[in-house]
Amino acid sequence: MLFFVNKPEEGILDRIALIGGDEDKALLLAGDGVGFGAAYWESRLEGLGVEDIYVNKSSLEARNIELSDSCEVVDYDEIADLLLGGDEKIVSL
């Protein structure tokens, strides 16, 4: 399940756990949501079962955040592939 996150609200993590359940989870972070890509959140996201974290390049550059090593920076073409190229469920939070 791919979660599209564009807000830095901690309550979103509880919703990811509730909605995602035992399914494999991936995050696509954009806008202010890129803050979840910081090392501070890494262990919490791992605890939720998040396996992949994708961070929008332009959002990251605008906010100058240092990402954890578990994040992959993606551009708009790669975002389109993530959103349209797979058969997994997409949830926007």
C-alpha cells in the first residue's frame, strides 16, 4: 500500500498503522510531508512496517531537510510511475 503524505502531522502515522494493518507499506512524501524523511522518524516508520520511503525532489530542495539513508529522492516522472505504474492501493493523507 502506497501512502501519499503531504502534511507533517504526527497523527498521520497512527492512520498509516490503522489503514495499512499488516500490509507492506510505502510512503511518498511531498510538500511539508518531506519532514517525515528525516532521521528522527526512521525508527518510528520502521516500527509501522514502512519498507520504502520516496521523497519528492523539488519539495525536499525547497525545505533543505537532511534525509535518513532509508529514503529515495524521486522526481515527477518517477512519482507518476509510482502512482500509475503499480497495482497497489494508494491512500492520500
